[in-house]
Amino acid sequence: MASKKNDGSFWETIRTVVYAVLIALVVRTFFYEPFNIPSGSMMPTLLEGDYLFVSKFSYGYSYHTLAFGVPLFDGRILGGEPERGDVVVFRLPRDPSTDYIKRIIGLPGDTVQVIDGRLHINGEAVDTEATADSVNPSKPAELVGKLGLASQDQADAAIAAAKAAFPAWAATPAKERGAILRRAADLMEERRHELNAWMVYEVGKPLGQADPEVSEAIDFCRYYADEMERLDAGYAYDYPGETNRYRYFPRGIAVVI
């Protein structure tokens, strides 16, 4: 009698566990899934180590929605459109094993730019939450200007926009990319004395040092334009019985601090 009762209790426990697992799979697949914040890129909105539950139905369902990402179908079912400002979790096609948690700042068709240090979306400036004052070093009470201090979230968004634009930029012929650098050099040369004056005014640099720095920036643009076109042609390192070509390709974005 005791043995039968124990057997019944055992199978009841097994059924309870199975039901709990099935319910958890349904909830994680169709409704909500927990995620951990792996880095501080979303600070101060989200902190590293935070846990959050993400809605699975807001943008519809793809095979990534399924447990273990089983590719049972293509496309998206009951798809919804994201909105600017949404915090989303996604995976890159080239790296489906990594979850990324970011805030949307641009939508399909938007143009995202950083102009004069300010984020612009479709030509309109997006103000940063924090700013810093730039003052005249010889007269600290005199304000030269205010600088927008981008958050980690905004910096990540700018880098993501640059990465998205990189394939098209890399496919742009070297001659066209070089022309952009030469145009930048021409503009700086036209406004050389104005740029010198700003350096003297904002950082207190003597004119004898400011002018060489501006001139160097102009020369750098022209130098890299020339080098870009020269290296684009590649080199032939042929040996008897061998045909060898050495080519240069764009590698990606770079951040200068």
C-alpha cells in the first residue's frame, strides 16, 4: 500500500515538473523572456548586471523567437514596427549567438549623422542630456560655447550607424572617397585663418603653433586622399610561374579620442 502511494507521488511530481517546463517554454516563446545586461552601454537607463523581461510579441515572431532558435520558418509572423526610443534585444545575422540590448534612435529610411559633435537624425539635431562649458582660458568667466556630452547609449548608437553605413562606404570607389577628403582640405584652407583664431581663442594656443596644426590637418587630408588612390591600385609581386597581387581593402570604423 505504501509502495503504491509512493509511486503515485513520484509520478505526480514528474507531471508537475513537466507542466512547469511546458508553461515556461510557452511563456518564453510567445510572451516574455528574461535577459541580463552584459555591459554598461545602456547606462544610466540600465546598469550592467541588471535583469529585465522583454516582450516577445511587440514586433511579431521569427524563428529566433522559438526556443533554441530552431529555424522552422522564414520571415516574421504578426510583425510590428519598432518606434524611436524603444529599447530592443536583437541578434546580428553574422553572430546569432550573442544578444544585443540597445535603444533605437533611427528607423528605416532615416539619415543618422554626427555634425559638429551633435547627433542629427534626418537633419535635425538631437540634444544630449549632459553638456560641458568651453571657456576662454585667459578669461574663464567668458563662455566660448557648450559641448554636448553624449551618453554611452548615444555613442553606441552612433557607432552602430557608422557600422551600418560602412559596407556602402567601402564599396565607394577610392577616387570618390579621395575627392571628399580633398574637398575637406579645400574648405579648411579657405577658412584657415578663422580656424587659427578659434584655436587661439578657445585653447589659448599661440598663433605660431595654431597655424602649423591647421596646415597639418589640411596636408593630412590631401596625403591620405593620394595614398588611398595609390594603394587602391595594388601591387604586382610576380615571380616566374606565379601571379601575385597585393591589394588593400577598407577595414572598418575607427574611433579617435
